[in-house]
Amino acid sequence: MSFHLFSTTTLFLGITAGSALIALMYAFILYRKVKKIPVNNQTIEDISSYIHEGAMAFMKRQYRIIIYFSLGVGSLLALSELIPSLQGAEGIGWRSAIAFVVGASFSGFAGWIGMHTATKANARTTAKASTEGMSGALRTAFSGGSVLGLTVVGLGLFGLTVLFFIFYLAFGGSTSDPETQYFALTHAVNVVTGYGLGASLIALFGRVGGGIYTKAADVGADLVGKVESGIPEDDPRNPAVIADNVGDNVGDVAGMGSDLTESYVGSIISALTLGIYAFVNFTPEHVRDGAQIIDTTILSGIIASVIFPLLVAGLGAIAAVIAVFIVRSRNWNNPQKALSVSTYLAAFIMLIASLIFSQVFFDGTRAWGVFGSVAIGLVVGVGIGFIAEYYTSGDYKHVKEIAEQSQTGHATNVIAGFGVGMLSTFLTVVILVLGIILSFLFTKDMYGIALAAVGMLSTAGITISVDAYGPIADNAGGIAQMSKLDESVRKITDKLDSVGNTTAAIGKGFCIGSAALTSIGLFFAFEKSAGLSDGAGIDILQPGVMVGVFIGAMLPYLFTSLVIKSVGKAANKMIEEVRRQYKADPGILEGTSLPDYAKCVDISTKAALKEMVLPAMIAVFSPVLAGVLLGTEGLGGMLVGGLVSAIMLAVFMANSGGAWDNAKKFIEEGNLGGKGSEAHKAAVTGDTVGDPFKDTAGPSMDILIKLMSIVSLIIVPILAQIDPLLSFLFK
């Protein structure tokens, strides 16, 4: 395709931004529809308001801390260009600081909108279950989740596209001189990397803070409520029950929304960066006096490679809108089928659209190679979801085996869960490796791997919608239980919740796969920017590189330890408080007096806000420290070690936690003795161990490696100006 005219580039960027706006407008329409649904039950309304107020109070206090941290990082970015040796360096300075602030704001805003909608949709899902049955409840829960999904892709893509275009213009992109346009293109890409850093930072706080909050409440509620007191889950006599329901929203809605905003943006940024180098073939006539000359032919290919990932993301946003609209337009009595149809429909639309536009942007075999890489990303995303479902769903043997092991005690349940989680890494890594190999072979370039990440995340709008449906359905079930609604209503909400557990496991698998491909793309972008790919690359035999690999492999374990210990400390406080209330007021368990829900909400809030800062600082500053000590090669080694270690931990923790959870539910359905049996008590213990695995530490691994990668990409210009303090290791 000819990109000789600036207006052509503007056209496709306009299409991308317009697609993002369509997603945002439809999200707003869905929000209005959900909000207008009447509840007509004061008890449901009251319980929902407790959850909503608790969630909003936590988010306000969390965002106050995040704002200070973000302003500090933004100021460092802006002031860095005042250092004489860094003046003119790419990727830092006031422009990057602006991009950083916008990225942080949009990521936080996406999580906020999703959580606000979810805490409104939960009560309305319960109300619809009592008046319209399964189809009405499903449509409401799915609509609430879709607001988050469409907001994430809409805000993330719109902000990135507009900033890219503004900086492209600012650096001279509208001129007719190819050299100037190339300069504008490369500098615009480097600057918008700050946008990815902002999204990453908010995602880390959201996942860690929200994860600590939700699991402190969940563990406390389960151990004292179900195990010690023998009362059902979501029983209003449990003082931690409201905190538990609040946690579902701040962790699995707001945190997950910020997480996938960051993945979504990071995958596009890695593709933009590698697109500058992709398919560029400097023939002898393009070299003059030892310098490479950018002419119109070379520039056209570069712009095509840079604009294509943005357009693919835009097409994905439209595909998500279409899928959500079609699913909502029908009455469904099978929630699993409805959610599966939405996922496959969006993927099919993306396959057709990417095939058409790859032929428009590229020629011959290159066009087919680009399409193949995008398609591989879509297939890998679906495949990882299947693997996660296979190891965590009660319909398959692994969960049933854990349930059977529960009959011989708590220890055997925990051992079985560990075994399943570790086993699940095998198939997950196999499909990831196949995806990496095939996407590279399709393009014969690292750009293909970045496109696979973009392809996987192109359907993020619908994937997030399906994932966010889960916490809404879970809350709806809890509200039905606390409101003492008819058993038929509970059956509907239980079915929605059961499907939500499976979608949550699939969503976590999707997050892990996208994090792996995105981090690989960002790593190659770092290698290109550091000039390490021009020579021998990173020499693993260098002591400094080996030191970096070991440090990188250790960091996910250190991070996980801090997060899990934080959950343990907060859960201890929660358990003590629930026991105190039961002892001080026996009427709580008798049902004659209400517990102090607010006190438990406050315990989770304070613990989450206090404990989330240190892990965040490790993620942000470890690449800086490694770069200063070991230089770019040692930092590259650290990224490789961290990537491999974090992915293994993330898969293990997510799938073991999901398997423990569904083993408990399998027994609660009446199998192997049912609720209250010794097997059930052992299964509750396993579920409690798995809670911080699957909902706090596991998801945080995804953000850790992406944040480390994007920080490394940003500080490359600084590292190029200094000698590493341990430079003797490379001599």
C-alpha cells in the first residue's frame, strides 16, 4: 500500500481512534441500560449499597496513594532531560512524562468505571434472576462486564493512538521529506512508551492492592465462617461477608481491568517499536558515505509496519462491539454457550478483518506472513484458555482427583493441588512455544511475535467482558443468599457463578499468555533500542549476564513472598476480628443482631494500602538498579530470567488455585459427603491456600514482567550514556 501521502497515514490513525470511540460510546449505552434496571427489593438495594460504598471508599484511598507515586515517577521522567549527558535522549523528558500521566490516568479510569458498573450490576442481576429467570440475569451480568471490556480497549487504544499522532505531528510527520518523517515516527514511538509505563504502574497497584484486599477478606470469611462456625458462604451472619464481596470488585474487576489495559497497550507498543525495524532492507543504493538513507520506498514499508498493529487493535474493538451486541440481542438459558459464542464470534470477525487488511498493507508472501502471525496469536489465546479450563474445571479429571484426595485429609488435598498446578505448566508452555516459533517463521522477524501478542489481545474487549461477568455473577449469588431469596433464584445465581469460575480461570490463562508474548515483544524492542541485536546479541557466557539471569529468576519469588505474606498478615487480623465479634455478641450467629461489616472492610482496606507499596517499588526500581550495575547486557539477562520464572509461577499459581476452588465446589454440590463433611473441610483448606495464589500473587506475575520490560525499554537511552558500575564482569 502507498503511504507516500501524510493524509493516508492520518486516515488509518483516524479509523483506529474512531473504532475506540465507538467502543466507548457502546460501553456508555450499556452502562445506562444497566443502571436503569429497577431492583424493587429494599434488602437487595441495601446490601448492594454496602458493597458499592465499600468498593468506592477503597478505590478513593488507593488512588490517593497512586497519584503521589505517579507524580513522583512523572517528575523524574520530565526532569531527566535537564541532565546534560541525557539531553536529546529518546524516550525520556517532558513529552514522555505527559504520555506517562495520560497512560496512568486512562488505566485507572478504566478500572474505576468497570468497578462502578459492576457494583451496580450485581444487585440488578439478582433482581433479574427473580423476575425474568436465567436469560435476564445473564444479559444483565454480561452487560455489566462488557462495560469494563469495552472501556479498557476504548480508553487504552484511543489514548495511545491520539498521543502517537500528536507527537508524530510535533516531530515533523506532516512534512514531505522521508528523513524527517522517519525521525518523527521513531521519536513518536519512543515517547508513547511512557504511556505504557503509566498503564503498567496503575495495573500493578490495582492487582496487588486489590488482590491483598479481596483475599484477606475471603480467607478470613472462609476459615471462621465455614470451617469454625459451620455457616454457608455469603451468610449475612459472617462479619467479613461484605468485605469479601467488595474484594471481588476491587481485585477481579478494577484490578483485572487495569491489568489488561496494560497488557493491551504494552503489546501494541512492542509491535510499534519492532515495526520500525521490520522488513527494512537497505540495498546498496540506500547507503551513502556509510550512512543509511531513508527514501520513500523504505519509509512506506516502515509506516505500514507501525500503523498495522494499531489498526488491528481498532478492528478488534469493533469486533468486540459486534459480539456483545449479538449476544445481548438473544435470550440465552445456557450461560456457558452464550459466553463461548461471544468469544468465538469476536475471534472469527478478527480473522477475516486481519486477512483483508494484511493484504491491503503488505504485498505477496509478507502479507500472508503478517496475517499468519496475527492468527497464531488468536489461536494461542484460545488454546491457553482451553488448557486453563481443562485443569481447573470440575468437568474434568484433575479437579475430581483433588476432591477425592480431600477424603484423606487436608494435607493430601494441598499436595494434589500443588501437583495439578505444576503439571499444568507443561501444556501451557508447549502452546506458548509453538506460538512463538510459528509467529516468527511466518514473518522471519521478531515483529511476527509482537503481532501475535497484538492478535491475542485484539479480542481483549470480549475476553475482559466475559471475565468481568464472573465477579458480578458471584456478587449476585451472595446478594441472593444474604437477601434470603427463593431457592429457585439461588439456583440461577449459582449457575451463573459456576460458569463465572470457569471464565475467571480462562481469563487468568489469557492474561498469562498475553503477558508472555507481550514481554517477549518488549524484550526484543529493548534489545533493538539498546543496539544489542546489531552484533552478537546478549552473550549468556558473560558473568554479568549470568548474574542478571539469576537475579531476574529470583525476583518473582521475592515478589510472590511479599504479596502472600501480606495476605497472611491481613487475613490474621480479619480472623481475629470475626472471632471477636462472635464472642462479644452471640446474637450475631443466632441471627438476632447484625455484625459490624464496616470494621472488616476497614481492616482489608488498611492492609491492602499498606502492603502494596513495597512490591510496586521492587518492580519499578529493580530494572534501574540492574541497568546501573550490570549495563544493558546484564539487564537483558535479568529480563530473560524474570520472564521465564514469572510465567512458570503465574501458570502454577493460577491453575492450582482454580483447581482447589472448583474441587471445593464439586464437593459442595453433594459429592463425596457434601457440605460439612471432612472432605469438604479439607477442600476449604485447599481453597484457602489457593486464594492468594490465583487472585493475588499469580496475576501480579503478569504485571511484574511487563512492568520490568517497559521500564527497561524507557531507561535504555540513559544506560547508553553511562558505564555499568560492574563493567569488569564484561571484560
